[in-house]
Amino acid sequence: MNNEKYITYTLEDFLDDDNFVRWVSGKETDVSVGQFWSEFPVKYPSAAANFDFAVSVIRTYRSQEVWENKDNKAHLLDRITATIAAEESRRPGIFRRMNIWVRAAAIALLATAGGYLLYNQLSRPHMEMIATGYGEKRTITLPDHSVVTLNATTSITFQEKWDTTAPREVWIDGEAFFDVAHLNRDTTNVRPGQRFLVHSKGLTIEVLGTSFNVRSRHGRTKVGLVTGKIQVGFNDGPRSPKAVVMLPGDYIEYADNQLLLTKKINKPESIKRWTQVPLTFTDATLGEIIETLQDNYGYTVKLSEQSIRKLKIEGDINVANVEELLTVITTTLNVRVEQPSEKELIIASGK
């Protein structure tokens, strides 16, 4: 690969690059090419912002399927048009020069609620966004020295420099484990700059100093607390649940403006096990395992019948790769797995 050209790559250049698009889409089979793109933001920091934004454009475009609220479609399109016009005036010709696929991708990003929020966040001065690809995990240090581990296909957005007089805020899409720097020991007197807020699809998690996991995928957000204490507030409207105070071992699931599950986990440390083991599950259904294969590794999974999604493997699964996971599935459950291509699986009942 001619690496020198990437140093000056613009957003448009990334979106027009077949190698880059193939990698983000999880279709790149060349290990060296995949490693190059994974390490790109570190090697070429001057182009990292465009790189990260292009990753978000492509992922959002691929996941956008239908308009959930058709009554708002015209209003959203008007807003998108205005946003594009503003961007066009700031960077003349960028949208006009893009090919049809790239224009559609940019519009898809702006058309989704999360994408529109992300675009606005990135438009603010000094905002940084870091994203991971399929099968990739990454640990980053935030401006306050808090440490965040990102799971595959996850993005985090935050201000490049944090004002000590304002709350520390991050936006997460995907799954991440947070180990937050403790700035205050007196919970009765918390100054604005000591607050730490994590925003994730309909809820806001507020912490002082603690470690917890948040997973936001498929319209459902799951939060598990390992150490410390957090308060989870819900942002979807007047009928939203009241804020929930969580203690170590507490676990919640939230979707559709309601709490779907609250429970206690006996071993809170197990919540962060995925940061140390590539593939880990506890009492997982086949459906949950399939979801991880799709979200984290880019697999397409077809089932002979939907009922087998409810099959469960009791106990813990800790494996190093997808091949070992498939072996566990076939030896534990009464199913057979076929693999027509590298990223395609067919699972059927009976061996």
C-alpha cells in the first residue's frame, strides 16, 4: 500500500477509498491491511479526525434501514439540507464533489438521531471521536486520566481539553468499560468540574470515581457497576423512569422508555471480563452469542428456525477466537454450524 498519500487524506478521500470502506465494513481479509487501518489514527494523528468521522459515516449508513417515524421525515430532511448547505459554505464543493454513494452515506449519518447528534458534537470546537473496527478492542486515556476500554465497533466522543469548571462529558455508542478518575471524596459537596457524565441513547450515567460497563446496541442499553456508585438518569420524556442509584453488582437493561431488567450480579468483576478475554459469556443464549458475532466481528448469521435462538449454554464461556466459540456451540447445543464463506454462518437444529 502507498502509505504516504493517507497523511493528507480528507473525509471525501476516505469515503472514496475501496480498501478503507472494505475494512470498516468487515470484509477485509488481508491481515496486514487490517492492521494498517487499525493503527492509522496513532500513526497519522493529523488525519485521525477525518478517519474517525469517515468510520462513523460508513457504519451509520450500513445500519440505516427504515424511517421509524415517517411524520418527521420531511422535517429531518429540511434540517439535513440546511446542515449540508452550512457545511458547503464552510468547505465549498465537498458535498457536490462526492459520488452518489458517499452523498447517501453522509445524509444517512445526519438523518439518524445518534448520527445527527454526533455530527453536531464533532462540529463543536476541539471535539475528538475514537472508534474501533470489527474484532478490535482499544484502551484510551481521557483528559482527566480516566481509562476507557472500547469493545469492537464502538465509538466514544469527548472534548479534547476539559475545563476544570465544567462537567466531564463523553458520548458512547457500542460497548465500553470505564475506570473513572476520582476527583472528589465528599459526595455532599460536588463541584461542576468534578462531575463525570456518560451519555448513551436515552440515558445519562453520572459518576464521581468508579468502574462500570455500558453497552448500547440494537436500541437497548445495559449498565453494570463493578466498583463505586453511580446514578443513571433517563432522558426520553416525562414518562421516563425515575433515576436509579446503582451499587457494586447492580445491573440494568433499558429500552423503549422503560427499565426492562434490574438484577444483582454475584461477582461484579465478571462484568469487565470481556476486556481481558476476547470472547466471554455467562449463561448466554444462542441469540446473545449470535448478536456478539454480528456486532463485534461482522458476521452474517442465518438460522434454520428462530426458536433455536433461545437455546442456552449454562455457566461461563471464555474462548480466544470465533473458531473456539463455534466449537463450544456445536458440542454443547444440539445444533450444527456451516460456514459458506469467511463472514457467513448458517446454524441449524440437530447434528
